[in-house]
Amino acid sequence: MTKDRQDNSLSIVPISSVAKESLQHELHINTKNALSLWAQTPLTQNIQDAILHFIMSFHSPHTQKSYLNDLKNFISFTEYLNYKCENLNDISENLLILWHEYLNTQKKLSQKSIRRKLVTISSFFEFNIKRNLITENPMRFINLPKIKDESKTNAFTEEESKKIIVQLRDELQKILPDKISKIRQYKAAYLKYAVISTLFAIGMRVNELCEIKMGDLEFNNEFSRVHLKTKGNKDHFVFLHEKISEIIQNYIKDIRAYAKENDFLFIRTQGVKKETKLSQTAIYYMINSIAQKIGIEKKVSPHSCRATLATVLHKKGVPIANIQKILNHNSISTTAIYIKKADELQESAATKIDIPNFIPK
């Protein structure tokens, strides 16, 4: 395909000259000197340089990874079309229409996934317009797929939450008498119990839980709390209910007793020789497997625990502003989505509510 080609056919011509070095490699600026030198380089219309600046403008590693993956997919598409795409002005509206059609007909992605990828491209162009590298956004006339305005995930009911925690606790207690001989099963059971209990009680994002390190925890006679790095790389300190504090401290005592301050709190227990940080995928599997075990058929994810806490607090009469602070939402409208209504709530102090009340003694 050439730039003046009028045929909008989607026939893909694989080429042998596809770049071997991915854009991911471009982000490995792992020293202060390298980062300083890169920051001093002038902005250019070079596509890889523009993508690098765009990705580095975000603080969250999760956001960086998501946007980078979408942009790499697009660049790979242009290479498979044998289309030379080196500068920002090389990306035309026609090319984006082909990209949209390709995602629909050949990749067969969901409309939600296609919309996200197109939004990424549009955001990328708006970023470069603001930096005077281009004057127009070629996405401006391309209609985004319409999707139903649905919540990302289903919240558990309070009864479902109790069943989940009781099931996890019972599985753990069955192993306790033989925990020495069944050490691997014990570690796996306690990990699942501690992780899911923590998600329900704190309502943190799953990536925040994965990133907790030993040094982020503080236990003393007066209170226990955890330091989180939240969305936007912000600091957020969460006080732990005594039940959750006890669960975490017992987990550390039995499983992470020799962990150092900079080690991750929750690590994989199965099929690994070295200590490896627990992944979001592993937690997703934990949630779905236990939900299926107790007969929950609706679509759930680790995010369901976060939505559940919002719903429980709302039913207890906690003001929406307090729920916003607990969940660390930037906008109160986001919190309103979680609890699915914006009724005027009775005055109540969140600190007096037994947040993990669905975790039995």
C-alpha cells in the first residue's frame, strides 16, 4: 500500500521487514542520566519519538502499558499493509478507517475493545496537536462504536460476600491440622483468603494490591494501616480494620516471615522457584473460581470487591463524599456510578462503620 493508493481493500500483505525492535524497548529508560538526556531532546514528528513522549506523559504503569499496546498494534497494522509510517502526518483518515475495519472484520474484537483502541489513537493525536506538531486530528470524522453504558463489573451482594469469605476460611481451616505436611496447599489457601478479604475490606484497585510491599504496612497497638500508590501515582493511606489487620499479620507470620521491607506482600505460591509478585490475572482467577464454587453465575472480577464495598457503605448510610474518599475517586460522579444512585444520604461517620462487616469472626 502507498500513500496515494485509492483502493481501500483490506488485503494484508505480510512483509519481512517488520521492525524487530518493539516500541516497548524504547521505554526502557532505566537510568536518571538516560532519562535526563531524553527529556532534553526536542519534540519531533517522528512516530516513535511522538509515541514515547505520549506514553511518558502518564504516571501509571498500567495506563502506559495499555496505551502502548494499542499504539503498537496500530503500527504493526501499518507494517503489515506495507505502508511506510514514519511521521505523524503519514497517518491519514483513510488509514484509520482501514484500521477500524480491520479490527471489526479480521480481528473480530468487541465493540468495546475497538472503541478503546480508537480513543487511544485520538488521544495520541490530541496530545501532539497541543504540542504544535500537527494541526488536525484525523480521527475527528470517524465515528466511535456505540456501546451500552454498563458498569465494568457486577458487585457482590452482602450475602454473596459472606459466603465467599466463609468458604475461603473453611478451606483454610481444613488444611490447618496438616499445614506442615501440606505446606503448599496451606500457602495457596491462606494467600487466597488474605487477598480476597483485603479486597473486600479496603476496596482498593487490584493493581494497587499487587504493588503492596512489606514496608508499606504499619502495625502498632493503636492502629494498622497500609500505604498505597493509587491512580495518578498519588499517595493514599488506608486504615485497616482489626479483622483484616489480624488476617494480614498471620499471613506474614506464616508465609512472609523472612520478607524484606522492599519485597512484595502477596507473592505467587504455585509453580515458581523464586518469589514472584502476584499478578492481576491470578487474582481474577481466584475471584472467579471461588464465585463459581458457591454458585455465583454473574460476571465478576476483582473490581467486584471494590464495587461491593461502595454498595455496602451506601446501604449503611455513609455519605457519598465519604465513600469517595475511601475509594479514592477523583470525581464524586464515579462513586455515584458504583452505588448506582445519588440519593440524599443520612449523616454518618465512615470511621464508625464496621467496613468488613461481611467478614465473620
